[in-house]
Amino acid sequence: MIEAYQAQCQRRVDAALESLFAAPHAELQRLYQAMRYSVFNGGKRVRPLLVYAACEALGGEPARADAAACAVELIHAYSLVHDDLPAMDDDDLRRGQPTTHKAFDEAVAILAGDGLQSLAFEVLADAQRNPHSAELRLEMLVSLTRAAGPAGMVGGQAIDLGSVGQALDQAALEIMHRHKTGALIEASVHLGALASGAADPRALKALQGYAQAIGLAFQVQDDILDVESDTVTLGKTQGKDEANHKPTYPALLGLDAAKAYALELRDLALHALRPFGQSAEPLRELARYIVERRN
């Protein structure tokens, strides 16, 4: 089921994303090419899937969530471009392709990331692309800016860079990943719920519990795959975390315990969805997929 749903959502968000990369002037062609390359060089579109699935769980139509789905993928793509830079993780491969600074150059990659970030907020603010009330568009913007900024993803990256070679305990590791990975995943679910037009406080609280669990599970599984998988399957350099002396769940807990923890988090996510009926089945399938994926 998840494969068909994933393909359907990918087609939908990719069509919406494609319309964003027409350079308004010939002089900007290279920049827009780099931005488009960074978004369309593969990827599972997990965050847009969560947007659509959360919207549908509350009875919303997918069309209501297109802008939010684009926005979270643009933020995600920007974060990967900057994460791969020589000053950060210095990676040559992303999704099996040369990273943006390798395919273009470092300066263009920095600007492409900057452009993708600001474009995400423009899409959410634009009444034509995001045809909700001004109040709801503002609420969406606040949600995404918090998740992407220093209290969210950027802060998590700062903690990550400052933790290289450090011995973190599990609480500290979770703080880092709830910021670096979890914040944008939580925002994806929250934005999808808001886009439905039917989000009440009880539903939002339940969906937040779900999102917090899968956000952490996603990172635990990433850490496991960095140990167990290979470069071709991952589409990025395998073993990079260990080589860079980064704290990970397998290193802290052991591989078997890390796997058990991922399953525990999956179960917490499923438990959080108890108030929802069949309409939340895609969210349930995504929780299972996150801990079963191989790349």
C-alpha cells in the first residue's frame, strides 16, 4: 500500500515543485538549475508524504496541502545542500548523485540552498499557491520557520557539529536529533493538519505525539543504516558517521538495542493514532516504512 501512496504523492508534489524553477531572467539560469538539481536528484519525499497523509487523516483534500508539501521539501533540500558542504559534512554523494557543490561549485551551492529556503516561505505566503485564509497562512509560516530555524533544524545542526568526538548520553543525543531531524518532520505533520481546515487541539496533540515518535525513529534508523547498509544502497557515503566520530544510537546503545528502540518508537507513533480511523492509515504505513526502509 505505501508504495502506491508514495508514488501518488510524489507525482503530485513533483508537479507542484516543477513550476517553481523557471528562471525569471537569463542571468539567473545557473542558480535556478542548481536549485532544481538539488530538489530533483532523487529522494523519497517522506516529508511531503507526511503533509498529505496528515491532511487526509483529518478529512482534507490533497489539493489543500500542495503548498505545504512543496515548502517542507524545499526546506529539506536546502538543508541537505548545506549539510553536504565542505564546512559541514563534506560529502561528495547525495542520493547516488554528486552533491550540489560537486555538480556546480561551492558558491553556487550555498546560494542554491539560500534560494530554496526563501522559496519555501514564499510558497506558503503566496495566496495563489496556498489558497487558505491569511490567518492560516501566517500560522503555517510560523510553524515552518520555528522548525527550520535556530530552535529547530539549524540548532540541531549546530549541536551536531559541536558534538563531533564527544561522548553524548541518550538524553543529549535525543535533544540533538529532535532538533536536527525531528523538527521538520513534526512541522510536516502539523502543516498537513492545518491545511485540512479541520485541525482541533485534540487532533493536533495526537498528531504531535505521532510526529515526535517517527521523527526520532527516522534518525535511529538512519544511524542503523549507516552501519549496516552500503554506499550504493544508501546513495551517500556509508560509514561516514563513524569515520567522523559522530555520536549515534548504535554506538551508544549497541546495534541490537538501537533496532529495538526504533521499533519501540514506531509503536509509540501507532499508539498516538488511536483516536483516528481508516483515514489515518497512510500515517500508520509511513510509521512502519520509516523503520523498515533500507535507504
